[in-house]
Amino acid sequence: MTIKFDSLDRFLFEKKNVRGELVRLQDSFQEILASYHYPLQIQRLLGELMAASSLLTATLKFEGEISMQIHSEGLVNYAVINGSHDQKLRGVARWDESVEDLPSDFASLFHKGYIAITLAPREGERYQGIVALDKPSLAECIEDYFFQSEQLLTKIQLYTQFTDDTPLSAGLLLQVLPETSETSQAHDNPDFDHLGVLAKTLSVDEVFTLPSADLLHRLYHEEVVRLYDPQHVVFHCDCSKQRSANALRSVAKSELLDIIQEQGAIVMNCQFCHAEYKYDAVDVENIHNQNHDIEPVKH
């Protein structure tokens, strides 16, 4: 049996009040890295953020989207992964490119940093939780988010590997199942603690070479673990010429026509996939006449 990448597995400990998720990413991770020449430290950050976003997306109880945004006054200014309930992910990062050698440890990349996690259901109100980047790792910061916002004991392990020009990322999540919507699960839980200690023994080599069933048996051979069917994970950018046109609609038509007169066209680039959209004078007239029949031409 071979390992499945770009795949998320859910599992449940039958005799414990704990559930889990395991995700391993390859092609979808490479798609994000292909959009820009990121240094290794930023690649590692995006890999961990992408795996974490996949894990959190799988916890959603609704159809919609999740956004994990890092903001900082330090070397990394901004990083984001957006995901949907059907495991479509995209992301980008911005950092101080004047610094040639970025530090390798997580904490040194940020100053006054925080991560904002936004849940946006298709129906209902948006919710945002914010947690400081004041822990030694991204995984510990997200664990703190769950503890503060949902009072749920959560254990997260994040992994990246860069060998043979094939970047890989992965994540493992364990979480206490809430007994009721009103009951806090943040109290001491020896069963959860034991499972979390075993999760820490998982090596980078094992997470990227063992099929899910073998990996879970290696960690939890004394437990009864139910493994569910996997869910596919993909890189997906939903940008379009029409979406970009909606942004231009707020700009005065005279200003847009002046830009076209000076530059020949208005050019907009997607920050996620670097698709390029061009608008001429006819497009501008259509935009301001509320004409929605703009053909989405990518260059």
C-alpha cells in the first residue's frame, strides 16, 4: 500500500472521547510555492500554515471558508492560507526581501505578530478569533487558539520536508470531542494527554512514508481506531476577470480611462496564482455600465 498525498484522513478513537485528522500535501503545496520564489524559511512557514489550514477546515460544521492570516511587524509581514469546506486551498506570503539570511526559528520571524482565524459560513455570521504568535511554534499557537476560543483540548503536530526538489508538508490533529455545546472540554484529560504524548513520537520520515493505516497502528496499536475515507486536498484559486472588474467598479471611470491612455491598458495580477487580467477602454465602459458579460481571459 502506498502513501496518498494531497489527502486528509479523519479517524476516531472508539473507546476514547477523542477524534483526529492526518493530512499530507505534495502537489497542492508545490502549487502555492510555484507562485513566487520563496526562501526556505518562508516555504516552511507556508507548508505548516497550509497543513494547519487543512486540519482546521476539516473541523468546520458548515459549508463555507476559513482564512488563517498572520500579521506582524517583523521579518514576515503577512502570510495567509484560505481554504474551503471541500479542501480547496490557496495562499501567499510577504516578507522583508532585503534580508538575505532569515532566521530558522519560528519566533524570530515575527515582531508583535498575531494570527487571525476567520470562519465564513455561506449562511450565517462570520466569526474571527485572534491569538498572539508568542509560542515557539505555529502548532502551539493554534493549540492556544482552540483553548481560548473553543475551550477544546487540541494537539497539533506540523511537519515539512524538502528533499529531491519535492517539498512536502503534513499535519496531525487530536481533539477532545465536545460532550455538549455548553460543556467545556478544557479540563484535565489523562486519555487525551496519553494520546498526545504518543503523537509526539511520530518522526518526519514516518509521516511522509507510512500509509495512514500503518501510521496510526504504529502510534496507537493498543487503541481501537476507526479510519474514515480520505478527502482530496487541492490548490484552487477562484480569481477571474469579473472579480477583478468588481474592484475596479469603485474607481471613477475617468481615472481608469486616464490610466489606459497613459499605459495602454489596466493590468491586474492575482496575488495567489499570478494570473494577469487586462482591461481596455471597452472593458471600462462595460464595468461602469454594470455590464457583467466580461470574458475571463487569463494571460
